[in-house]
Amino acid sequence: MNRELDLVCAEFVECSRSLDIIFATDVAERLAAFILGSGSRIRPRFLWWAMRACGGSDPHVPGALRVAAALELIQTCALIHDDVMDQSAVRRGRLSFHAQIALQYPAATPPQAPGPSRFAQSAAVLAGDLALCWADDLVAGVDLDPPVRTDILRIWRAMRTEMVAGQYLDLHGEATSSRSAVQAIRTVCLKTARYTVERPLALGAALAGADGATIRALTAAGRCAGIAFQLRDDLLGVFGDPEVTGKPSGDDIRSGKATYLLALAHSRARATGATTVIELLQDCRESTDLSGPTLSSVREALQSTGAPAQVERRIERLVRASEHHLAAAHLHGPAAHHLADLLGQIASPSQQAATTAPADSDGAAR
């Protein structure tokens, strides 16, 4: 996979150099470095093992590698744009794209400006657009049999729109202070489950020429695993150890993110008349000091509603459902085991969550 990305990026950077050296140096080369840097490659891995588990063989490998590379490129588009929207200065332990541009052109940032310059943010938006263009070019250029090509393009088009829709719903939830549990799950489904797991699985299965029943079973398994993954991530965002999760605890509360956890907590607090819980969560929004005693108070307030326990129970149901759907795909062999392990890694409750979240009334780890 990494070798394929090296080749793809080299091709696109060379094309950019033929257009303009400033554009190539500032944007294309920096974009290639971003793509080739650290990353889980989780979407390509789902595509690859689905292709293999569905009977894909050596003739399918070139096409699979190109489409897998396209998944990394569209993910890069999403990450760069996400950092601009969130005003995040760091990505994967390094400066985010817009922060790099701001550092390169300090004169473009007005004195005492609260964040990166308009120039830096605009350049990052263009870089994300370029990554999306590169991804589409890769998929459009893959040599596939006509029926397979039709399926791949259909899945790819759906995934692109779902990704944008999910991101917008995420922004909309924050802007409107949404506390709808239904909308929170819808956002998770579009932004994470389909884009990260379900569609990559569908692409891999389609590349191998899998039948409709197999693809439906695989995608259902992926959707359940993807939702479980995001719900677990939301719990870790509040109860996790930052040194383990790699992100500060309480960011979702500070930003007012419309997570399923917070939607449940608000609903349960309203139902029981626990106005102090609602007021505490509201007071913590945009708080500059959400740590120590304050964070402990937030955690206790959330626990008092029973929302974390309900999220844990839903995760457990989703894990079982994912396993059930995967079994219905009737896949066998080493590749099928790899795929099952990969789904289990993202869907199953982690030990970290079990040790940081409180115990349920029956003593089970949540």
C-alpha cells in the first residue's frame, strides 16, 4: 500500500511541477508529504481484506491498490478540511496543513490575529480539494471490467456525498446545540460508519466480483462496527486517558459536539429534572479550563444520568450484530479471519475504556 501511495504521489507531484514550481512546492509536495506520513490506513485495509476474503486473486490486486490509494487521498481531503473547520494546529503529531502554511508565510498573518491567516486557511482548503481531485482521477483511471467498474463508481460516488453530508451534520449539530439522539446516530453513520468501514468493504467486495447477498452482509457488518467504533471514541473522549487516546479529555463537551453520549445525558437529565447536569454541561461549553476538578464533575454528572452505561449497552449490541452479519456473508479462509479481526479491533470495547468508565449497577465494565 505504501509503495502504491509513493508512486501515485510522485506522479501527481510531477504533474504539478509542470504547472508551476510555487504551487508544486507549497501545495502539491506538502500534500504528498501529508499523505505519506503516519496514518492507520484503516480504509485501505478494509478494502484489501474484503477483496481477498471475497475471492479476489492476483489479477484483482492492481485495481485494488489504486482504489485503496484513492481512499487515502480522499481521507487526506477530509482531514485537512476538518483541521481548518476545527482550527486545529496539530495533526498526527505534526503541524496541520494550514499551520504549516501560516508558519511559512508569517507576514500574511496580521499581528495579534487569533488564528491562522485567511491565506493559510484558503491554501489548506485548496490542498484538500486537490487531494479529492487526485482521488477521483485514480478511481476514474482504474482498468476494470465494465460491470465491476460500474459498481465501483456507484459506491465511490455515494461515499463522497455521504462523507460531506456527515461532516455537515456534525457542524450543524454543534451550531444548533442539537441534543437529538436520532440525529447523533445519523451523523455517526454517515461520517464514520459508512465512510470508514462500510463503503471500503463494499469497494473491496465489488472489486472481487462478490454477489449482492455477500456485499449486503459485509456492509451491514461494517456499518454496525463503524457505529460501535465512534460511540466508543465518544466515551473515550470524556473518560479516556489523554496519554492513551492521544487527545485531550473533554474536547467534545467544550465544543458542544452533538454526540450520542451527550444527547442521551441531556434527555435523561430533562426526564428526571436534573437541571444542574444540563447547566453544568452548558457552562463547560467553550471553557478554557476543562480539566482536573471540573472534568471530574462533568464525568460524575454524566454517570449520574446513566447515559454512559446505555452507550456501552448499545456498543455491545452493535458488536454482536456486526459479528452476526459477518457470519451471514459465509466467508472462509485466512483472509476472512483477517477481516473478522480487523472489524473486531474497531468494534469491540477496549480495555482502556473498561478501566476508565465506571461500573454498571450489575458490576459489569462498561
